[in-house]
Amino acid sequence: MRDAALARNVPDLLRDPFHRWLDKWHAIPLLMLAVVLAVWGIDGGGAFLAASLVTWGIFLRTTVQLHGTWLVNSAAHTWGRRRFATHDDSTNNWWVALLTFGEGWHNNHHANPRSVRHGLAWYELDLNWLCIRALHRVGLAKKLCLGSPVARHSGKNSGADPPVASEMLFSERK
Ligand SMILES: [Zn+2]
């Protein structure tokens, strides 16, 4: 069931060996970073500094990130405005968007879940999208999927893959 959902929503990621590896072994980069922070702390000041760096860099950071994700899936399904009449209770919530670098434009996301961009209007600050667009400009991100939430909402989506960034990245303005 999980693979079926992944195949439907992110078929390109499912085919990518790096992302498949990361999905299976997601703890490895975290453990590697913990070791680096611990060694750095011991080298720079001893066990207390090492414990402090690991606490802030691994445990606290991961906890805050997880709560941010859950905040999107709770607050942005409770409070906010709805641009699209999606078949759920998702909302665009500005304060959740500020706390999560743009993920709070959650109704936009539900209307077009494959799009890399969540903030659609100029006032919908989406730092995640701006970072990904910057990575695209320097060649580190490719084939960004933007889709078309209006077409999806109106039922005119043909079911074909949405346009990729090279086709509409800098011309789309909602
Ligand atoms: Zn949601």
C-alpha cells in the first residue's frame, strides 16, 4: 500500500537509487552527523560540549522538525483559509507557513500535491520553494514539478504528468 502511494505520487523518486537508499537507511546520515558533532565537541572542549552539540544538532533539531511537520498536518487542517475546494479540510495558514518555511500553504499543496511550490501568491512566502529554485538555477535540482492547481481543481487535468520546471518555472505567476 505504501509503495502504491509512492508510485502514484512520486514515481520519479521511487525510481531514483539515492532516494530509495535514503528512504531505507534514513538513520545513517543522522548517526554520521551525530558522530561528527560528538568528535568535534570532544576535540573542542570535552564531553560536555560534545553532549551539547549532539543535543542541539540531533535531538532538539529533529524534535522541532517533527513537530513542524505535525503542525502542518494538524493546524493547517484546522485554521486558515481555503483557496481550493479540495476534498479535505486543508487550509492555507500564514503562521504555520512562517514556522515551516512555506509548508503552511497546505491547501495549495493538497490541490496540487506533486508541485514543489506551495506558496502561489506573492504574499505567500515559501522559503522552501525559493531554496529549491536557487538549487535549480545552479543545476543542483532538475525537473521541478509545478503542476497546475487551477487545472486540477477544475477537473481539467488529463492525468498526464504535470509540466516540469524548464517549461513553466519562471513564467508561472498566480
Ligand atoms: Zn494535509
